[in-house]
Amino acid sequence: MLVVGDITLLEVDALVNAANSGLQLGSGVAGAVRVRGGPSIQEECDAIGHCPVGEAVVTGGGRLRAPWVIHAVGPHGSDPGAGRLLASACRAALARAAERGLGSVAIPAISTGAFGFPLERAARILVAEARAFAAAHEKPERIVFCLRDGASRDSFERALDETEPR
């Protein structure tokens, strides 16, 4: 499922934050999580301290509608092995949701903002990983890609068409 809008306003069990390895809630999705969710999310991130690129950690959702935030650390577009690391970050985020038995999760276009990962390539990777994870796991039952604009939605629609099971 694709939606265009503010991920922090979605009613899902968890939303994925496009995080940095220091777990500092700066700008983009992380900034929206910080503003809408309140200081408790950053406090939990500070207590965790660090998350490697390609991995994910979980905090509470603070004042967000979603009770959980999964902080997935994607790569910079120029990082060696960036595609592999983006796929790993997506799998790790979905695994954290599955470990908690969560039914729904919203995922942004991880790494495509300040980290400069090419949108079309990210869409293909994220959609393929989400489809593969869903085929192999019972939870989460609903994966929503929440995108910032129509151009992002179009990229993800193309990726969905390309990876549609036959």
C-alpha cells in the first residue's frame, strides 16, 4: 500500500524512522518524529546510543499515534555496498516489527533524503525486501510505504509493478 503524507499521522502499530547511526532525531522523517512524538523518543534513542548502518532498533512512540518507532539506519547513497545496506535496514525494521507481533508498519523512502540514495533504486530495493519479508512471515500483516510527494509515489508504484508476483 502506498500513501503520500506525513508518516507521523498514520494509524499503524509502528512507523519506521529513517535514522542516522547516532540515533539523533534531526530533519526529514526523524525531525517530524521528534516534533510530533515529543522528547521521550530522543531520550530512548540516547539511552540506546548507536545503531549500525543496515540495522534497526525500537523505541516507544511518545505522543505519536503509532505506539512504536523503529529506527532503521540506511546508508548514504555513496556508501560502498549501499544497496545491500538499504536492503538490510528494511529487513531489520520488518524483523523488529515481527518480533513484537505488530500487525502494521509504515515505511518511508529510507535514505533518499539527506543521505542521497537514488529514489528509483531505493524504491525497487525497499519494495522487493518488503515483498520477500511478507511472503516469509506472518507479521506484520500490513506494510504501508508512506511517501513525501507524488514523484516518490510514482517511483514506488513503478517498483510495485516491476516486482508484482506473477
